[in-house]
Amino acid sequence: MALRDFNRTMMLPMRVWDAPTRLFHWAIVLLVLTSFASVEANWMQVHLLSGYTVLTLLLFRLIWGFVGSDTARFRQFVGSPVKALQSLRSFRQRGPDTQVGHNPAGGWMVVVMLLLLGVQVLSGLFNTEEYGAAYAAAGPLVQFVSKQTASLAGDVHAINFYLLAGVIVLHIAAIGAYARFKQHNLVRPMITGVKRLPAATRQPRLVSPLRAALVLAVSAIAVWALATQL
């Protein structure tokens, strides 16, 4: 067997996801569950704090998409819609998982979820929708808009949640389908950061966690200033 063919078939562990990206992913999972449960239980202060945390992480992820590790950068995983469709058409084809980060279809799924999360938290900033008999949740920016605009924000906040929930279900179903039909485990690499890839695969560049800490601090300060209207 030629060395080139050997490198194509030999699968070796490779670190592809940095810790900040993985922590962002699982933190968003917990926060979405917290936001839903807090509304159902009428714990609106918890709901507001959860929303502020989601906004902080979204700002972090937006910046990290330009200055973070290779697999976290938007230019690495957001391709043309044509490539995404081609990726979906090849779904039934069996073979080892050779994708370093998100595949083209998965990249667009990430973009859609980030956009829906953004709509959810931004509409919440202007929301005065009542939850329960006498408790109203007021976003920090509601005083700057009309009553009609605040009411519209509440409607968007409610409707967008169902869109977000639908996309999350679709995301989970896609992960299950990849595991069932292609034997690709997409969950383990997002936990460990490591994926088995062909030996000839180029190692993605992972930047220092200190940069992530700086980006997170800037994002947290920005959201704190927004929440306190400084």
C-alpha cells in the first residue's frame, strides 16, 4: 500500500474543538432548558438572568466566530447553500467521518440557531408579556419603546420560542440520524474535543483560552452595561 493511501485510511485522534466552543455549546443547552423551566414555574428573575447569560454567550460566540480557533470561525464552516444541499444529498453514503468541524449543512444549522437565539433574547429586552396572574416580566429596554412595540416584542418572543424549539428538535434528530445511518458520533467530539480523522488531515489551529476569557469578559461587561442601562 502506498504511503498516501495508508494516510487516507489510517484514523488517528485529533483535537478539533477548543474548550471555549464546547463550553458555549453545553452552556446554551442548559440555559435554554433553564429559560423554559423558569417561565413554566413563573420564576421570572431566574428567567431574566438566564436571558442575560444567553446574550453574553451569544456576543462571545459572535466575536469568537472571527477571532477564535479554526473550527469556530464562521468562514470555516459557513459555505454556500449549494454545498449544504450537496452535503444533504450525500447523507445516505456510508464512510468514515472525515469532516474536521461542521459539515456545510451543519454549519447552516448553527447559523440558524444562533439567529433564533438572538431574536429570542433581543425581543426579551423589550418584552412586557405577563406570566401568571399578577407577575409581569419587563426587559431593561422596555421604557425606550412604545406600548405597541413592547407588545409586538412579546409576541415575537413567544412565537420565536416555538421556532427555536423546532430547530433544536431537528438538530437532535440530525445527530441521531448521523449516528444511526452513517455511524458518525457527533456528540463525543463536542464533549472531549477529540475526533478520529485520517492521518493526512491537517490539524486545525486552536487559539489560547486566554483570548476566550478576554472575549467573554468584554461580552459580560457589555451585557451588564445594557442590563443596568449605563
